[in-house]
Amino acid sequence: MDALEVIKKRISCRAFSGEDIEREKIEKLIACIERINEKAGLHFQIYTGLTKDESVVKLAKTMFDGKVYWYAALVGGEDEISAEKVGYYGEELVLLATSLGLGTCWVGGTFDKKSVSPQIEPGEKLWDVIPIGYPAKKMPMKQRIIRDGLRKKTPAPEKMVEGDTEYKDLPEWVKAGLQAILDGPSAVNRLPVHLVCEKNNYFLKIYKENGGFEWNDLGIAKYQFWYAANALDVHGEWEWGSGGEFQIKAQQIEDLYQ
């Protein structure tokens, strides 16, 4: 599947089949985590259970169904930029898992912290866990209700744009990036970010708190936007921080805006 199909296919999976994951897929996830840790200075880890009697991470039964035998622990520094990087690179891992046919879910609080034991160095914290497994063949009713309820909170794209350009006048690649943000995860689907458009420059900022997860959400949104733009052959990098700019590579600017 191509990149835009991956974005559309990803959902917050809350019902797992209990099937184990093939070793070659786990090796791809491990290689991704190793690249992320080396590049971003994070401390992501991946774990599996020793038996098939229970899930390797205990998730809230009101929110999840099925057993999970693998999870990623997203460990990083305690500051805001580290939290943003956790979101950005955590979403890279999520979309890789999606491309491999696996289900994932960002979980920040609805799990038993005593059931996980990642390595945490001084100055680090566990920000989130991501259960990884095959989705259930049929989504249980309570998961459908949760998903439908959260999706009702998704704003219209027009409501997420500020600055000197209206949504209808944005370039198609920017609209695709914004749609990717809307299709991405955030804490209770509140999407606490806005895209600021000023003279063909684009910035992403936090405009409201989101239960302490707004910096994770900012990073997730930036990666979703980057992923979609890259799929449409617009290549750039985000500056870190609220209000960071999407900096298009110099050789493309003239082609896009001549």
C-alpha cells in the first residue's frame, strides 16, 4: 500500500485477535526503534510476554479487548521538546506497523503501569505505550461505540487553519497534510493544534492544552503532515516546538511557488 493508504488504514486498534506476530515483522520494528533512538536521542523499547496466558501489558478492560503479546514503551526526556519527539517518532513506528498489517493504539493512561517495566534512565520518563498486534477480525460493539464517540470530536479542516490564507485556497499538498493530521491520533481525539499559514509558509502550533498530552499530539501531527507531503513529493522538515515551521527543501521552493 502507498503512504496515503497507510494513513487512511491506521486506526486506534482497541480489539486484538491474540495472534502472534511473525519474527520478520518484529525485526523491522526493532530496526526502526534502533534508528529512532540513534537519530533522536530517545529510548524507545519493545517487549513481549513470556507466556500466552495474559497480555504483556494490562490494558483497561473497559477500553480494550483481546490479548496483546507485544508493546513498545516510548521513553524519552522529561522536557516538552522530548515529548514532541516522542509523538513524532512514535507515529513513525505506528505507521510502519500499519504498513505491516498490524494494529496499534497510543495509550497514555488507560493501562496498569505496574504491568510494564521499561528501562528508564535519570532524566527520562515513560510517556506512552503502544500495544502492537493483529486486529480482531470483527470489531466488538463497545470498541465501535468508543471509536464513533471519539471521531465525533474531530474538527472540520477549515477550523484548524489560521493566518492569511483560507483553507479553500491552500495548495493541494498542504490540504493533504492537514487531512493526514485529522486522520491521525491524538489524546481523546481533541487535536489541540492549528496550522498557521503566512505567505506560503506553514507553522504548526499548540492552541490549547490536552490533558498533558498536547506535546505528544504536536509531534504526531507534524509526522502525519510530513508523511503525506512526502508522499506527494514535497520534501521538507519541521522545526521543533510549538509554532515550528515546515521548511521545504530549497530546490523545491521555486517549483512550488513560481
